[in-house]
Amino acid sequence: MPIRKELRWFYPIDWALLSRRVRFERAGGRCESCGRPHGALIRQLADGRWLDEQRGEWRDDSGAPVDWPDIVAAATARQRRVWLAACHLDHDPMNSRLRNLRALCQRCHLRHDRAEHGRRRRITFLLRRALGDLFSGPHRHW
């Protein structure tokens, strides 16, 4: 996942090496939460179950084996490309210690960051509302 230009200075100079070390040396190219393999094209159901073709079994979001889906559910499976990212467990890009980093696929990364995204969305909303009050009078909710 590319780093936004305005946030790049928060990351250490050797971020690319750290990220590669976490994703491929420590995690072996698999998500440390669910086990999805990096770069692979997987079949995934809407509820998050996915087909691990290397092991020949369906897995849930936590990587545990589950029963094979019925034919109707299997027909709704979509193909997805898996990309691993080095995720900061404490959401602080300045804390790049190896024990604070985890290799996560995009689905697990979004799930891990859900609360943080909600917090940032609230801050953005409040800042925009404050600007509205400042320049165009009391903020109105319609």
C-alpha cells in the first residue's frame, strides 16, 4: 500500500526494508491473521470465506478450516488478488519496531483499522463543522 506523500516523513528511511522483512521473512508471504498468500488470486465468498488452493480447503476470516460451501454459495465466489502490507498495531507510523508491525492482507488490515478510521472520520467531521461555523454562521444539520 503506497504511503501518502504528506505522511511519508513519519516513516523511517528504511521503511521498504522493514516492510519486506515483516511481510516475507517473518510472515513467509502470508497474512499473519488469516493466512491468505501474497500476490495470489483467491476465490472468496461475501462472508469472507476463501479457498486456500495450496491446502485444498476453505478457510474463514481467521484462517481456520471450514466446511465447503454449497453449490449456490460457491457460485457467488469472486476472485480477489491478495496484497500484504506491514500494519502498525498501535496505528502510529513513527513506532516501527518489529514487534509493533504485522503482515496483514487488505481485508484484515481494514478490519484492524476500522475503529481508527471511525475516529479519524469523526475528527474530520468536527473540523469541517467548525470551519462552517467560523465562515458561514452556525452549522445546520439537515
